[in-house]
Amino acid sequence: MTPVKSRVTVVGSGNWGSVAAKLIASNTLRLNSFHDEVRMWVYEEKLPTGEKLTQVINRTNENVKYLPGVKLGKNVVADPDLENAVKNANMLVFVTPHQFMEGICKRLVGKIMPNAEAISLIKGMEVKREGPCMISSLISDHLGVNCCVLMGANIANEIAVEKFSEATVGYRKDKQTADQWVHLFNTSYFMVSAVQDVEGVELCGTLKNVVALAAGFVDGLDMGNNTKAAIMRIGLREMKAISKLLFPTVKDSTFFESCGVADLITTCLGGRNRKCAEAFARNGGKRSFDELEAEMLQGQKLQGVSTAKEVYEVLSHRKWLELFPLFSTVHEICIGHLPPTAIVKYREQPPKFSIVEGSIQLF
Amino acid sequence: MTPVKSRVTVVGSGNWGSVAAKLIASNTLRLNSFHDEVRMWVYEEKLPTGEKLTQVINRTNENVKYLPGVKLGKNVVADPDLENAVKNANMLVFVTPHQFMEGICKRLVGKIMPNAEAISLIKGMEVKREGPCMISSLISDHLGVNCCVLMGANIANEIAVEKFSEATVGYRKDKQTADQWVHLFNTSYFMVSAVQDVEGVELCGTLKNVVALAAGFVDGLDMGNNTKAAIMRIGLREMKAISKLLFPTVKDSTFFESCGVADLITTCLGGRNRKCAEAFARNGGKRSFDELEAEMLQGQKLQGVSTAKEVYEVLSHRKWLELFPLFSTVHEICIGHLPPTAIVKYREQPPKFSIVEGSIQLF
């Protein structure tokens, strides 16, 4: 009996979704355990030429709108029909902007294969007062599937041109499925490893943006690499501490993975959160983030500013503000309650607590 | 009975030594547990004006040669006589170039107070085939004193102008002494914390220079932040792995401290190792490090290149080369056996071993 081959569908076709499809398509051709074809759900758009985006992708093998100049592979098939795109797939890769995920999940209820496995590449979940609203949980809960995550230092355009990079798969229990995702994504220039810590991996992808704002303030104040490195380190420590407080299963070691320290470094060196925060500090906080965003980002929104606010609400609600001086200072700078120079003015308050059987012991 | 006050002497007066004296002098004035005066041993030099360096320091409160423009504090006393400088001190701060330490230790045998405590701020110990020759051990062994270390993201000139930074004190057993060192160095802009891991802290200060070469190659090849972040992360992992193999007491958590991730970031963003490695890669490896050093560093030597060689010898001697693809590749690039592009061409070989009761279990 021939073992059943897996069929992969990528739900999403933006910049990162297209790169993911390219990575996957190179592997499904190479590996016997996958069907060659990779279906990619594309939110249909009419291009200035009058053609439909899916038609152009299928004719040229390029996502001319979101990843021009890069061949995705002939085995990538763009499909404008969401239900049709997923109906035969047992491996579903979600890579849309996070605000669309709830709607997509609702549309997919009852439409996917019963044994399907999912993975989320979506960074930037919302953090509600009660705690983070993990995209992987959203997918699991709506669709009744196991959902892994893939995060890391992944600037789509750099991976598209095959510059060396890494990523981390976070999985819950099933190591075998995690390994299958690793095989599906791993290439000679994109090295993927798996850790058993969905929440830790997923939280890194969101929280790093708050630290990137702090790093941007340091840049805008011309404080030098030394200070920037110190702020990034304190930020990493707070990322680790809040993740462990919210999910006691989160592992320290996850923060040494690509999703942790490497993604943090990339985001604090480049990235739009850092860039706008630098401009904010250079203007002494006198021009708001809304104004700078509008001017610098052509309509894109900064995730860091809203995540900082959300994190602040969690900290405030749980009475943890003083344990997280960097996170709380970033938010207070963003809303104008503190000047940008405050980013280095707090006294360090290393989170003084331990977690005993899931509850916090302050000391 | 009045408690006995501690007397501090700084052995060394280069750029970092002068900044250390400044930090310490601000605290001895402020804290009751220390005598105000901080003695600083200065290797005497005649300045172009004909004056002696110690005389100018004592007249102007500035180290005009190694830290011009920065007041050290009136309570810093420069002393050209090494034996005289240390004779009444019970807290000795060593901060000289590492190649001078053995000679200094030999001169100090029998000349220091019997109850003295020492701390080393010296980065860049040698790594011999049998293992690293820790400066803290050199001091302990020669002088029969307990020796802590202080490492971290410490660019002397940035701390001199009171830019925010951090540092890590590594101690062996005596937490109380470690806390005293923390009090002596800690200021509002220089935040110091202590960890019980001398070897881990000290090894970070040396091994980071090898990773900085790797980061410089990535810069010289214009590979972007994503690749650079990945290489820095792999480097941090190898720093952690080799430290734990050499000293099974080394803690993972040390690498999250300032001495670990923060110093690595600073060194891979600025720093002369990174800079020369960038130039090396831009020249396709066709101009040797010796040549680039001579041209770019005004006679200073690159620690990273010799450390990479020393680490390679340890790895080779212990048959660990394949466990450390980044460290070994850096050395092979430095000596021209591999092209700079090899820095991202190895296949990742995550060190597959565990340490059981101090010996390695490969699997």
C-alpha cells in the first residue's frame, strides 16, 4: 500500500504568504510524502491592467502585486475560491493579516478535511485584558484542528531572494506533525527547528514589536549601540517573564530560538516599529504616532503601538505594572505621558517572583 | 564599633579602567561602607608636554591620554607604583590588557592584603588546547584571593558620558562579596546585577568576538539584517554550548544577562572585530586580517581572529568540530580555507549532546 501523500494549501497570498508558498512548493516537488501541487488562496483583486490577480499568478508564476520578480514555482496554483482551495488539503498554512482570521475561520467551519492539520504564520495577535488571544487557539477552536505556529526572524523579501534565515515551529504535543511542518518549510537557506511551546513561540512574534519601539526611541535619542543592546536585553527579559506568567508552560529555551532572540534583533535593527519610534523620539514626542504612521507607512498601521497598549492593560489589570518597567514605559511614552528619554530613566525592577504551580509568588 | 570601611584600588588606567575608576569614585563618595579615595595604578608614561601621565591625572582629574574630556572624580588618585597602589586596598579591580596580567600577578604575590577580594574586568582570555585560561583563575591562583568578574555590553566611551548601560558580575560562592561589587559599580545609568557563574560570565566576554567576525562577514556580503540576526543567534547558541561543555556548572540563564545577549548585540553592531571582518568579506577574503588590522586599527590586534583559532584548536583536540559549525567556519574563513560566503553555507548541526554528570553524551 502506498502511504497517503499530504496536500498543502496556503491560506493567504501577501508578501510573506507568497514566500511561504515558494518555500513549500520547492519541497513538495522534492519530497515524496507531499503532492506536488500547492494551492494558494488569493483574495481576488483586479490589477490595473484589467486582469485578475489569480490569472496573472497562474500564468506567470509570480505574485506580481505582493512579491514581484520572484518565481513561486510552477506547482503553485492560485485559487480565488477559499472553500475550493482548502477542500482537499490536509495541511493548511494560515498566513493572512491577523484581523481577517476570525472571518476566515468562520467561513471554513465544516469545509475542511476532518483530519486536517494547521499552522499559523500570523504575527501580531491581539492581547485582551484577560490575556492574549492566540491566533493558533482561534484556529483550533473554530475549526477543531491541531494548530502549530511558525515564527522567526523572517523578513519576507530577504527570504524570497534566498538569503540565509531561520524559523521556529512551535507545537503542542504531536512531535510527528511538527516534524512534517519542518520538512515542508526547511530549505538550505531557511533552517527550521521545532520546539514544544506554541504559546512561547507565538507570543514572541507579538511582544517583540513593543521592544522594537523601545529600541527605536534609543536610536532617535542617539544613545548608541550599548544602550540599545541593554534595552533589547531588558525587553527580551520582559517578553520571557510575561509569557511565563501568562502561560506557565512557556520555556526559557524558546527565547534562544529564532522566534526569540533572532526575531527581536531583526526587528530592532530594521522594521517599521523601530523606524517610526525613532522619528517619534527625534521629534521629542511632539508628533503623534498616528501622524508619523500616516506620513511614513502609506496607510499601514504600527502593531507595536497597539500591542504596547494591550500589554499595558493586562499588566495594569493584573497589578504587574511595576514588574515590567520597560513595557509600561514604552506605552506611557507612546501616549505622551512620559518623554522619550524616559526609556532609560526607570530604575530596573527585575521581576521578583517565582511561579509555583501556576500561580505567582511575589517576593 | 565602627564597621571597617573598604578601600578600593583599580589596577589599570586605560580607556575602560578610567571609566571604571569614575563609576567607582562616584559610589565611594556616596556610600558609607567605602573610603572615599580610589587609588588607580597607572603605567607611567611621559606625555608630549614633558609631564608625567600620573601628575596630569592628579592635577586635572582627567586621564588626558585614554579618556580625555571626562572628569574621573577628585577622589581618584593616580599612582605609578603598583605595590604602593595595592598595599592598603581590600578590594582590587583588575582592568589591564589581558597579556599583562600574568606579569602583574607575579609582581603582586605577597604584596596585597591577606583578606583582599578581587574582580576582573578583563575580556579576552586565551583559550588553550586544554581549555580556557580564565583571567579570574589566574588572579585567584597567583594571589590566593577570591576573584569575581564584571562583563557586559560596556563600550567605555558611551558609559563615560553616562549613557545607559548594564553589566553582569559573575561570582563563585560568596553572594555577599558579589553584592558589594554590585554596590561599588552600580549607578543610575550603569545597572549591575550578579549571577553565580564566574566561568559563564567570563567566557561570554571572549567568545562573543568570534561571533562578531561572523556578523561582520554577513555585513560585508550585504546579506541583510535577517541573516545577521540568524548568525548572531547561532553564535549565541554555540557560545552557550561550548561554555557548558567546558564547565558543566555554567548556566543557560547567564546568556540572557548583559554579559551574554547584550554584549553580543553591541559587539555585532559596532566593534572592531565586526568592522575588520566586514572589510575582509568585501575584499572576498583576498586581503588578510593582518593587512586589514594594520590599515584599520592603528596597531591594535583583533582578539576575535586569535580567539577563533584558539577555539578551533580546542574543538579539534576534543573532536567537537562538527558540533560547532559556526565557530569552526569562522576560523576556516579567517585562514583562507573557506570563502567568506561559507558563513551561511554550512548545514546546521545543532549540538546533539547532553551533559550527564559532567561528561558528554553524544546522540
